[in-house]
Amino acid sequence: EVLLALSRAIDLAEDSGNYDKDIGNRHRFQNHSRRTCYVAVNIAKSLSESKEFYEKVYIASIIHDIGITQNIKISHINNEEISKHCIQGYEIAKRLPLNSQIPEIIKYHHENYDGSQNYDLKGEEIPLISQILRVADEFELAYDEHIPNYLQRDNIVEYIKDNKNKK
């Protein structure tokens, strides 16, 4: 319950910068954390059967953007804001009564597999759950709920393939 409440609060905060825009834009980022969580947990299910693993993926993904203080779009395209929300998320998560790995997972959830992001971590140096969050977050941001699945599926799959071993 607490995690879902945090997720709702995060989603409301993420959307707060969009109230002056039209209704379609306001809804674009609502429930981002929950949709990212859904994708991340489904990826996790294909990798492991461990309940503990699922729990870490669920918790980390539902609060992965807890450090965002700006508009969610800016916080995912501006490198300074990406770094800032990852560090702030790490600091906030450290103070919560969570598995000790969750803060680190949140800190590294925007690391690129090829080492081209903020912390110069590469490949398997990046926690596996952070890697899962990276893919789930990218997918969720690329997906447009206003366009039928069949019209965007190929573009998203192509994007993911193009970024294999990069992101």
C-alpha cells in the first residue's frame, strides 16, 4: 500500500508540469511508474522465478523516479536532470525501509549498457535490475497509449534492437 501510494504521488508530481497543456499531454505521463513497473516485472518473469527477485524489481520500478523534481519529460531527456533525479532518488530510497539494494538500483536505472551515461558503468557492472528498469522505462516512454499497439509495435521493437548493447 505504501509503495502504491508513493507511486501515485510520483505520477501526480510527474504530471504536475503538464497542467497548462491540453488533456492528451496531461495523460501522457500519468501512471508512468506503474506502467514501467508492469513492463519491468514482465521482463523479470522471463529471467527468473525467484520471488525475492520479483519483489526487488517491483519495488525499484514502482519508485524508480522518486527523485524527479522537474517535468518527467525533461527528467528523461536532459542529462543533467537524469543524473539529478537518479541521485535524489538514491538519497530518498536510502531513507526508506527497503531492501538495501533498492537505492543503488534506482541510482543506476539510466545507465547505458555501453558505459556512455553518468557513472561510466558498463555491461554487467550495472545491477541487473537497473538494466531491466532502463529497458522498461525506455519502452514505456516510447509507447503512446493513444496509438493502437499494432501501429507502433514494429517501431518500438526496432528501437530496442537498434540500442542492443548500447542502452
